[in-house]
Amino acid sequence: MGWLGAFLVSNLSRLLCNTSIMNKINAAITAVGGYLPEDVITNADLEKLVDTNDEWIMTRVGIKERRVLRDKDKGASYLAIRAAQDLFDRHGIDPTSIDGLILATNTADYHFPSTASIVAHELGCGDIFTFDMQAACPSFIYALEVGANFIRSGRYTKILVVATEKMTAATDYQDRATCPLFGDGAGCVLLEATEEELGVMDAVLHSNGIGKDHLIMKAGGSACPATHETVDNRWHYVYQEGQVVFKHAVVDMCNSCVEVMERNNLTHENITWVIPHQANLRIIDAVARRMGVPYEKVMVNIERYGNTSSATIPICLWEWEHKLKKGDVLVMTSFGAGFTWGAVYVKWAYDGSTVR
Ligand SMILES: CC(C)(COP(=O)(O)OP(=O)(O)OC[C@H]1O[C@@H](n2cnc3c(N)ncnc32)[C@H](O)[C@@H]1OP(=O)(O)O)[C@@H](O)C(=O)NCCC(=O)NCCS
């Protein structure tokens, strides 16, 4: 073969390897896992700490109880490891088969090293790539889209996306405006390459930065490192101006759902499930109404677990797994600090009823 032959062969093989002319690679969710610590904080427990009551919390937010990881020496990594082990055990996944682990969290074990690196090591995943993602409560939907793009690139075939939060470590139990809201928990999904029209089909992700002063942990970062003063001022806890955040959450979650629906010709009839961030039952109601989706199609567990920040959506998937069928159309939506928000359209890839 002369130089012309060699040139043609080399370019042909490059062309064939180019994913754009091969069948399109999609990123399917092929397994889910979850973990919630056993200990519970009830509204009656909170009544002993601050001036509040069950009636106020139920009517304004819709939370009856939330879970708490009481062990002081265990961080968000512990919850993530338990959730991933649940996924591996129930779905028969070998930890060494994973190519990469993306961990969504706002309550990392440490500033560094990443919680993802700790989790992958404890799970026995080997020297895979790992990193943490922080995009406030929507961190999971951000991580899902990022993980899906790793798969779509054709370079990776299995990515574990974990969301984990020890929100009780960031909650001020002297502040009645925020302490009823948050709980601990973790959920995870496995993304795998497929050529079927299944998986993460579309995502709209947004942020605008105008929310900084309305929902923030004021100290502990490089802009305001920890001092005696920051501790005395209780600046290492969640600070939230609830009403402002509420208004933006309703508008932005509703608009991003409509955006993803219009882009993909989704209607209230062909959507099987809506999975909204579990921050407030009144926000969830507003989103369902705006989408025109009946309440039976909306995953809601806020009453039992409260707001587990980035973990709310994968915990819902984990709880509803047995009801999910191949081809189901899911719309997930979330909102949080920043402000940051978005919606993701997923076509479910397996029958959950077959999983133990
Ligand atoms: C936090 C939230 C539940 C508060 O509900 P709200 O209806 O906005 O309540 P407000 O903050 O306006 O407070 C109303 C009154 O209840 C009081 N109150 C606040 N917390 C209370 C509590 N736990 N128990 C009893 N009363 C309480 C307030 O002091 C205020 O009293 P006042 O009218 O005498 O001043 C709600 O604003 C919310 O869910 N915000 C959005 C949360 C969110 O989506 N976050 C983003 C993702 S994490």
C-alpha cells in the first residue's frame, strides 16, 4: 500500500471512530441506590428546641420528620458509601467496573480532599477519576448532566453519580426559620452507555448569582475564614431569607420545567413522573399545577425526610424504583442557592419491579 492507501486507511478509521457518524451514544440510568440514617427528628422534638409547632411546619412547609446522622465522627461520605453499597448489592454491580465517580454535595466531609475520592476508595473502585460538584440543591441534576456527557463522549461507559448531604451539620438548631427544613440522606444512580433512545435526554441548567445574600453559609470559605467571631455569630450554618427564596424557587422551577417540556414535545399526558426538589410542599404543588401534571404522577416524600438538598431527587428515584418501567418519561427539577436551578428529562431504562 502506497502513501495514498495509508492516508485513506488512517482517515477512514478516524472517521469510523468519530462518534458523530456512529450510532448516537446515550447515557442510561441502569441502577439506583439510597441510604437514610435511622434516627429521626420529629416536629415534637423541634418544639423542645425552638418556638415552633407541628401545625406551622406542616402548613407552611409540609415536613413531619427528618432523618439525622447522629455520629459526630461520620460525614456525608458515610451516607454516600452506604447508598452506593446498596446500589452495588441490589443490582449486582462490581465496584471495579466503574470508570468514574461524581459526587454532588453541599456538605462535603472537608474542603479538601474531595469527598468523592474518600467514597471511591472506601468502595474499592480503584484509581478511577473522582470529583465533587457543588451547585447548591441542584447539584445532583448538574452532576447527572455532566456524567451523561462523559458517557456521550464515548470515552467512558460507567459513571456513578452520588448525591449526599449531612445537612444537620449545617443547621442551626437555635433558628426556628431554618431548623425544621433540613435532613440527612444520600442517593445515587449508575449511568451506562447505550445506543437505545433511553437515559438523560435533555437538561436545562441555569444560575444567575442574584441570590447570594438570600441563601448562604456566611463563613468557613476563603471570603470569610473561620474565626472565634464567625463561630460566635453562628455563621457556619445555613442562613436563608425564606420568602425571597420561595418566590424565585416557584418561578424558576416552573419555567425550567416548561422549557424542557417545550423543547422535547412533552405534555402532561406523556410525562410519567415529575420528581421535584423536596424543599417545600407548596413549591411542589405550584410546579405540578404549572406543568398540568396530576398529583399522582409527582414523587413526594418531603413529609418523611425534609429537605436533603442535592439528595432529594435520587432518594425519590430510589424509593419509587419498583414502580418505574422501561420507557417511562421523567422530569426532574431543582432550585437552590446562587440562585441555581434547572430541569432534566430522563427516559427510564429498566423495569424497577425486577430489582430486589
Ligand atoms: C422557609 C419557609 C418555609 C418559610 O415559610 P414562610 O411562609 O415564607 O414564612 P415566613 O418566613 O414569611 O415567616 C412567617 C412567620 O412565621 C414565623 N416563623 C418562621 N419560622 C417559624 C417556625 N418554625 N415556627 C413558627 N413560626 C415561624 C416568622 O417569624 C414569621 O412571623 P411574623 O409574621 O410574626 O414575622 C419558606 O419561605 C420556604 O420554603 N422558602 C423556600 C425554601 C427553598 O426553596 N429553599 C431553596 C432550596 S434549599
